[in-house]
Amino acid sequence: MTTFIVILGPPGVGKGTQAEILSERTGLAHISSGDLFRENLKNQTELGKLAQTYMSRGELVPDDVTIGMIRERLGRPDCKAGAILDGFPRTPTQADALDIMLAEFNGRVDVVPFIVGNDAVLVDRLGSRWTCRANGHIFNQKFSPPKETGKCDYDGSELYQRDDDKPETVKRRIQVYLEQTSQLISYYREKGKLIEIDGMQTIEQVTQTMVVALKK
Ligand code: AMP
């Protein structure tokens, strides 16, 4: 059986952290559109260079480019049993495209945890977020610091602060989220798939709430 979970929520609310934990627990692939763009950027692919202009401004990369990238990712063998989607879809066009793509793989979006949080807290959290260079593991200097400063607990790689985690870009990203992604909330709510989760709890509490909600 395939299971596709779409995690929704504003930047900084913990989508990536929770998707990573759920992926470890369920064995489902974790697909982060932001990580895929950053990987392309690191490897200086054409896709990465194109995405960079949008990412550095906190804007969304055009739908056709993003959808093409996700289509390729969903076709990889580790998605056979399903996947946890983090950061995609972000627009109604992407959500429609996802439904069509999943139908090709005999799947559909099963459930949509929507993690909610307070804007001021999100800006604060992103300002102290550190990301691992090798695999995108996420730490927070204030709330979940690494054991050793500047070093990833999981793979020992260097931790860095994302350019788009700077306060001006963060505010733009939250605004873009409100303009574009919040339309998806009604899209999935109408389909009866949305489960609202309080993202202002501790990481463990959010995971626990998600696991209980997903079992239902
Ligand atoms: P994230 O890591 O999810 O915060 O994404 C970082 C940046 O990548 C975003 O600010 C966008 O520029 C781009 N991005 C990630 N996912 C998408 C998407 N689904 N659609 C368009 N742009 C995206």
C-alpha cells in the first residue's frame, strides 16, 4: 500500500524536522523540495542556478520547474511505498499536478498534517536555525542545539545558516506562504484530509501529536 503524506505549515514551524522523524519511523521517503533545490544549487546544475534567483528573494520557484523536479523525485525506487512531502505542494497548481502525478503511481494524498505557529516565534526560530551541509539535518541554537557547536550530530558535517533565514528574507517567505500556500489549506480541508497540529509545542510533543493523529 502506498502512503503519501503532505506536511503543510509556514517556514520555520518544524515541517522539515517532523518529516525527517516520521520518515525514520515509517520508512517512507522524505521529499523536501527546498532540500532538492539546495542540492541542485550546491552542484551548480542549471536547475539550481535558476532556483537561486527566486530562493535568495524568498520567492517561489516557478511551478513548471518545481513540478518537473518533484515528478523526477517521485519516480525513484525509494518512493514505491509512498513518501512524506515537505515543502511541496505550495500552490494550488502544484497540488493539482501532485494529484495527477500520484494517480500515475496508483497513489493519492492520504493525509495532510498542517502545523501551525506564531509568526514572531517563526522569525525568531529561523534566525537561530543551523542546517547541515551534507544532508540538511536541522538544529536550532536555542531550542535543539547540536552536541558540538557547528557540527552535525548525525554525520559530523559542517552546520551553516541558510542565506534565506535572514530576517528580511524570512518575513518575505512568511508573506509568500500566506499569499500562496494558505489557499491549499482550504483545498485539503474540503477534501477532509487536513489535521491541524500545534507547532508551538516541543519537537517531541509535536511528533507525538502527529503520530496519534495519523493513526486515526
Ligand atoms: P524551504 O526549504 O521549504 O523553506 O524552501 C526554500 C526555498 O525553496 C523557498 O523559499 C522557495 O524559493 C523554494 N521552494 C521550495 N519548495 C518550493 C515549492 N514547492 N514551490 C516553489 N518554490 C519552492
